[in-house]
Amino acid sequence: MSRTVLFVLAGALTACAGSPPPVESAPPPAPPPTQAPPPAAPPAQPEVAAPPQADPAEEKKKAELAKLAEDMKAMESKADQEAARFDDALKAEVKALLAANHPSTGAALRAALKGKHRAPGNAERDAARHPVETLEFFGLKQTSTVIELGAGEGWYTELLAPVLAKKGKLIVTAYDPNGPADSRNTLYGKRVRRMLDKSPDLFGKVEVTVIDRENPKLGIEGKVDLVIAIREAHGWHRSGKFDTYVAEAFKALKPGGVFGIVQHRAKPDANPDESAKQGYLPEAWVIQKVESAGFKLGGKSEVNANPKDTKDYPEGVWTLPPNFRLGDKDRARYAAIGESDRMTLKFVKPAR
């Protein structure tokens, strides 16, 4: 072997012996385990506004207006039927009734009671209301000038009108029939107007005095023989106008004129502020209030008394007939009681 080759091999062996073996590099550390991303938040829901709370006062007003509209429709329908009832035969009977001469006021009233002009069902109330005895007690004459405070549905109007048609005069009070559409008083005013319009022959001479509920004025002074208020006084007290109506009656009457009151009678110890809500007033309280306005009590009558009336019903006096406000509930019981116990009072305006 040549010297050169040996030298090369020796160098190579020396190089190999002096060099450390190659170190394998450590594997890179494993990446930390991947954390699962947190669950995504649900998308925000749009905020829903809570439904507005109903205003109890507003709901009550809506209910009252709905009931008023219903009652107005019923009143107009009833008035249409009643007007249609006045055919030629009934008109002829009305004219005969007006033309008849009667020897006394009682006879004139009894003739009116028999008339077919009376609204259906009204005659059924005669036995409980004693109109002839009541009006004679008040001193009605065929020549009287009379104010009827609150004509209502015309129960007394249809009796007074023919009696006074020839020689007397009848004035009825009513609310404005052209008043606000949302006022129940407007309904009452329209009802009186429709009642009078159904027979121009019978009611054509009747005068109407429109009353402002808040400021009731008759506008008449010293010209009237008789003012009557039939089952009206509790309403006056409830509206705070009792003294006003009594003062207006006093002003309208001639000296010696009569103020006649028929009113549902409360128990003697009743609080008038409370009993009026039920339709009743204590008799002694009524007498004291009316006399304090200048009248003198001229007499009492028990013609309209009813001892069966216990005066403690769920819907006040309107529980009894003819209203029957509870409908068919205990109807037979209330029918057996009959109409309310009523005071019948005659007050006189002193002569000058």
C-alpha cells in the first residue's frame, strides 16, 4: 500500500476518534391541547314591551258608553213602535177623550185611566200607584196650571195631559234632547220628546221646560197651582240639588199653591246620604228639608204605603217591580212584595 493512502486513512481515523457522535435533536414540545371554544351566546332577542295596563276608569267609561248606545237604540225602537200604534182609530179615540166634558176632576182622571192612548203595561201599575186618589189629595183641578218635575217615561203625563187639555195647563221638565251624545241625560230628554211627539192631539199643548242638571231652573214665578214630584227626590239628593229643586218649586207656585211629593220611604233612622243611593229617603228628613224652604206641611196620605217593603234589597228599590233589576232571580218573591212603600206629602206655599 502506498504511503500516501496510509496517511489518508490514518487522518480519517483520527478525525473519527476525536468527534462526538451526532446528538439527535429533541422533538419540539407538543402544543397544549386545544381548548374547546366557549359556546357561542344565543343571539339577543328583541325586547318585547309589556302590554299596556288597562286604565280602570277608561274601561268603565267605555262600558258606560256602550251601554248608553244600547239603551238609546232600544229607546228609539220602543218609541217607533209606540208612534206606529197611533193609527186613525186611536187618533179618533184621543180626540173624543179630549172633547168629553167631565163633572169632576176624579171623573176626568178615571176616563183618562181607561184610554187606549196609555202606553202598553202602564195600566198594570194603577193598583199600586193610586193616581186618582193621589192627584185628588194634591188638589188637582181641570183648570189647574201644573208642573210635573221629571216626566220620566210619561206615566203621569199621559193622565194629566187629557185632564188639563181644555181649561188647564201642563208643564213638564226634561233634560235637553240635543245635549251631548255621551250623556245619559240626553237619552232621557229624547225619550220625553218622542213620548210627546207620538200624539200631537194629546200632547200638543204640553209645554216643556228644559232643565240643566247642574243648575236646574224653572224660570217661572208665582204662576202655578200645583207642582208634583213623583219618585224624584232621591235623585235630587244624590246630585246635591234637593234644596235647589224645592226652592224652584216654591218660587213657581202661587201663594196657597201645593207642592206634592211621592217618594220611596226609607226606614225612620236611615241616613239620607246612604238611603238615597238605594232610592229611599226618610220621611221626617224630607218634611224638615221642604219646610225649611218656606213650605208648610198640609197633609200626609198613606194611599201609596206598602208595609211589605223591607227596603234592604241588593239593587235598592229598583229590585222591586216594575224594574226587576235582578231579572228572573227571586222574581216571584219581589213581585209578591210589589212596588215600594211610598210617602205621599202635600206641602202648601203660605199666602202672603
